[in-house]
Amino acid sequence: MKTFHRSVLGAVALLTSTVGAFAADLYGGSIKDQGYTPTMTRPAMFYARGDFTAGSNDFGSLTEQPNYTLSDRHIGNNRAWGAGIGMYFSPQVRGDLTLDWSSAASVTGLIAPATGATVQGERQFGVKHVVGLANLYYDFDTRTRFTPYLGVGLGFATNKTTDGNVAVVGCAAACSATMDSASKTNAAGALMAGFSAKLVDRWSLDAGYRFLYLGDAHTSDINITRTPPVVGAPNSTPAVNVNDMYAHQFRVGLRMDLR
């Protein structure tokens, strides 16, 4: 029996020394020598973002009351800057609230001579946007620093036209026509596809495409000035309406995880 006890104690001592040697090899030395303390990084729950956007714009139609549809219509490109705050709901699902401010895109459209319109000629003005969206994304887990994603957004767009004018033609007297700025707020929606790339620690590059529906905009009524004044002639004509605006946008920005 004593021999059995000595054998068990010897086996325990051998096992203890073996485990200690394995731990020393695994961590580069003993815990006493290294003062090793396991460290764990708490996953981020929130993030902040900043974005730059370059957009190509279009719309359904340009119209004026009572029944004029402008021809030779065109809308230019513009740029936007945005910021937002977001939350990680799971390793694959996140959401954020974003707000973007754009520069003005130039808009032109023509009511040709001999149409019977009060003011004939090309309308010229600009339109800019403030867009607020609540977005939801699905991140595809590639187990690398590169993470593709798909997203959808819903919110509002406040579309503001700038002061403009009409290159008047067919006016019986010398005349000019101008329009003041006006704004309209609509429902807005977005579809997104892109990727994020881990840079360092809490920072990621975010780049992608966004289709953005912006709704409608309008100018003020067109004000007419005649020299000399014409008795009985109208001094204004209805506003120009920009219908169903949308944009194809390329976005690039930075996301910073908040812990």
C-alpha cells in the first residue's frame, strides 16, 4: 500500500511539472516570471462616422401650372458631406442615423416660344438637399479586414431651390423674370452596397454606392418685370416644379468604433 501511495504521489508530481513546463512554453515564461495577466478587448457597441459623397442626379419631369412640361431639361452633379452615429446589434447587423448636406445642383428647363405661356424661355436655378436617414446594414463576415455590406435607409429630404431666373424670349416689351428660393420636405429612401476595410484599431474605411430617392422641389412663383410696364399684363406666373428627384451616389468616409 505504501508503494502504491508513493507511485500516485510521484505521478502527480510528474504531471504537475509537465503542465508547468507546457504553460511556460505557451506564454514565453512562467506566470511568476512574466506577471502575465490575460487581456480581453471589449467589442464596440457604438460608432461614429463621417462621409463625403459625389452624386449624379436626375428627376422625372419639370412642370409649370397649368399644364406645361419643360423640355431640354437638365440637372447637374453635386457633392455632399455627412455625419452619423451608429450601433452594432450583432456581429452582422448594425444601424445608424445620418445627416447629409449637399451643394446646389444646377437645373435648367425650357418652355419654347409660341407655346402660349406667360413667360417663355429657359428656366435656370439650383437645388440642394438636407437628408436625414435611419439606416440598417447587413455585414457579410469574410473573417478578414474586408467586409462587404448591403443596406437600406428611410427618412426625409428637405429640398431647397436657389434664386433663379428666366432667359426670356418672345416678350412684347423689354422684360425680365426671376424666382426666389423655396423649400419642400419629402419622404426619402436609400439602397446601399459597399464595403468597409479595417485600418487600425478602432478605425475603418467605408466606401460604396447609394441610390437615394429625394422626392420633389419647387421654386417660388416667377416674378415678371416689364419696362415700360404693360397695363393688364400679369406680374407673375406659377412656380417651376421638380418632380421625383433621385441620385446615384458614390460615398467614402471613415468609421470610428466607440468603446
